[in-house]
Amino acid sequence: MKPKILFVVMSAVSKPSTVDQLARSLAPHQVLVHHDFSQRPDFALTAPNVIFVPNPKRTGWAHFGFVDGIFHSMLYALEKLDFDYLQLLSPSCLPIKPMEDFQLHVSGPADAHFDCVDLLGDRDALMSVGYRALTPEKSLRFRAARRLSDSYFGQLAGRRDEAGIWLRSGHTKSLLSRLALLTIKTLSRPEIGRHIFDDQFRPYYGSVWFGARRHVVAGMVQGFRTPGVRQYFSQLCIAEEFLIPTLLMYLRPKKGSMNHHIKSFTHAHPGVFDESDLPQLGSSCAFFARKFPDDCRAPVRLRVINELVETDPFFSESKTIRKQPSVESARMGTPLFVNAMS
């Protein structure tokens, strides 16, 4: 029996035509779109397999509303929709393999597919981003720890790309570097750092773009609702890169590698694929890739969908128009349909 796969797409500023193209490439599976209409009010979709999340949250890069939107969408999916497996995507993602291959993949033994780094067990991770997990973003401790992190690495250009993120690597050999390491390690102790982590709830760092079976999704939502969890993570810088992998590792599901191939980051942002990346995408073991241009007619997007996904990138484009939901329909989670032939 084929698994019922639900895709959740977090949308805010991308073009409707880009999200439409993504949704059509994921057919016949349902696509639940969380769109922040405050950022792009004019957002009408045509893909027949789309439904909007009602009462969407205000989102934005490095804004905690993005996290609230993810969990709001997962809760809505659990309460209202029938699915066996949920995959989180951004509008800049595309599948890079046929959906039949992904269906077989999620039917395997793994309960969740994600990658992460043990923050306290990996020195590069601890010194690259530990200050973001262990101190509130708007605190003096955060600013001091960030400066110590910079001092630890100095002018070294070493880096590691893994788990859908990147880390600085290596360190300078100086008294200040040793002081930085000692300070961050001291902050990692709950009684000193005043953070939420302990031996049972250990911090992890990784990409937010996970896939998981229904019971794992339910466990994540329950974990997010645990007293103190939202309050603590809402104070962190780019909290989703810690919260999602930490909750997943806390649940200890049967783990498989993440389903995404992510282009190497340039500082805080992933690179954008072009046609020269097609051999790399074609040979990847992943099922999705990020990041693609926000243009449904970009050559790399058309070639990926046509050659790798083996789908017409514009199929069913003009048959059904799915309008931006009215206020009342958004509350009900039932977008409006209009027959394009009428």
C-alpha cells in the first residue's frame, strides 16, 4: 500500500508561480501551504493538490514566527488531514527524483529522515554556533560569547559542510582561543548557562528540512508544547536550526539520512543551483534539493523537473485556479476553487 505523503511548504515572499510549480511536481500528494499573506498579500495558486493552512503565522528569516508557523502547520495536519509521512519544504526546493522513488524510500524502516550534529560533542559546532544555542540573542552574554567564538577561530578559513548546514573548523593557538573554549564550555553547564539543556534533552544543530512519519510529527508537536520549550527557543538566534533536530533526537526515532541535498552555504545563506549543477543533482542520493531560483521558467528548474523528476513542469497549469482564501475560508482551512473554463 502506497504511503500517504503530505508536503508542508513554508511560503512568504516567493512568487505564486514558483510554489505552483513545486506543488505540481509533488503530485499526486497533497501540499499544505503555510503562506504569510502579510508579506505577499496577492498569492493565488493553481495547483489542484494544494490546501492553505488557516490562520497563518507572521514569519520571516531568523524570526521565531517561522518556527510557530511550522508547528502550527503540523498541528493542523495532525488534526485535519490524513497522512502517513510529512516532509517539510521551502518554496526554493524541488524534487530531484520521481515521486515513485520517494514513496518507496519512506516505506523503508526509518521513522524520520534528518541529519544533525551533537552540539556539545563536536568542538567545531560548539565554538561555531554554541553561543546561539546557549544564550538569548538579545543578551550581553550572547554578544560576549559571539566575540569569543570569533576569537577562537581568528582568521582561519576552515569549514565543514554537513547536516544541511556548515561549521567553522580549526582554531587559532593563543591564550584568547583557550579562554574562548573554556568560557563556552562553562556556559554549556545548565547551572551556569541557565539554559534548558541537560543529559535527557541534549542540544543538536542541523537543517530544519526534515521528513518524518505521523507518530514522530505528533511527538514533535507535543515536545514543542512542553512547558518552557517554546519560551526558551523563542529567545535564540535562528532557533529552528536547534529546535527541530533537538526534538527529533529527543524522540529517538529510527533515523535515516536527510532527504535534502543543499547547495553549499555562503555565510548564513545557501547557494542557488544553476544548470552546471545538474550532474551533481542527478548523482545525489537525496530526493529534494535546495535552493533554486524563484522563477518557474528558470532553465535549471525546468530541466530538473523534466529530466530528473520526469514530469512536465507545467502540467495542469490552467485547469483549476485556487484563489487566495478569504478570511472565513482561511479559518476553515478550505481554499476557494474556480473552474478556469467557466
